Amino acid sequence: MENLTTIEIDTAKEIIGVGLKKAAESLSFFMKEQITIQQTEFTVSYEKDFSIKDADSSQELYILSTEMRGELKGTCYLVFNQLEKDEICKMALPADIFNNPDKLKNMQEPLLLEIDNIISASVITQIANHLNKKVYGDVPNLTLMNAKELKNIITKQMKPDKLIIGFQTEFISSKTHFSPEFFWILDAIFLDFVKIKLLDTTI
């Protein structure tokens, strides 16, 4: 695989960044509280050697996965640790639900799935609009596993025609802030689409 140019990486970062800003607007409406999202790290690689936060911990992570369909295929992973899951539940749910273990257990899964749906859909829509491709996200799934198990799953998906985009994103509100991780396994053709778009804008 050829090395990526700075402008290609910056363009991929910009596409996802705009999608995250749209997600922040939707999350603010959904949670009835002003929320901003900022990328704090961003990597694009063809390599299987990537890092996951809490990599040496046996604690269960909340893994939300969304399959991308259409002209660009891939899998999107949104990763919350236990503390981040609690923070987002505390932010979004009424106190009488958050402080009741039975009610919280029933509500946290649909809440996390909806948040993943909002964020993934915003980024996927931005990719589709920016690259003028028909791309959409399937119904998200929630799985509990530790970081080692997640890395094994992602590593198995890393074929020669795939790339991995990793970024850590900070959610910020007046009450809290936390930084879940994203891993997007995409067809390498994503960068071909980016190159074509760059050529179109420079002609």
C-alpha cells in the first residue's frame, strides 16, 4: 500500500470532524443539553498494530458496532469503558432511573445504541455527501468484551484491502466530559474516493 499524503489524511480528518460536529448538534437536542465533540487524536493506517485504551485491563468495555453498506463498506466501533458509560447515562437519564440499578440496566443499552446511531449516522452521512457516494449505516449492536478481545476482532478484519481510522473524541457538556474511542475499518477504496475528490476540487 502506498503512503498517505498529508493532504489526504487532513481531508479524511476533516470529513469525520464535520460529521462529529453534526453529531454534537443532534446529541444536544436528544439530551436537552449543550454538548460539543472534539477530536483529540486521529490516525489512519493499513497496519494491524494499533493501540486500544485500557489495553491491559480485564474490565469489560461497551462496544457499539455499526456496519457500513453501499458503495463504501466497513465497520464502525464506538468504545466506552465503564466510567464513560456511567457518565453518559448520568447525563442523559433522569436521576430516578440512573440511581435505580434495575431501571438503569433496562435503559442503558437502548440509550447507548441510540447515541451510537446518532454519531455513526452523522459521520456516515458526511462521508456520503462529501464523496458523493451512496453509503448508509445498518442497525447498531452492543457487545461487552475487554480490550484484548476487541483488538483480536479488529485485527482479523484488517486485510490488505482495508484501512483503519482511529480517533479519540471528547464529549463536553457543562456537567461532564469524557473521551470514548472510535475505530473505523473501511475499504481502502475510501482513500481512492478522497483522491478523486481532491483532484476534482483542484481542476
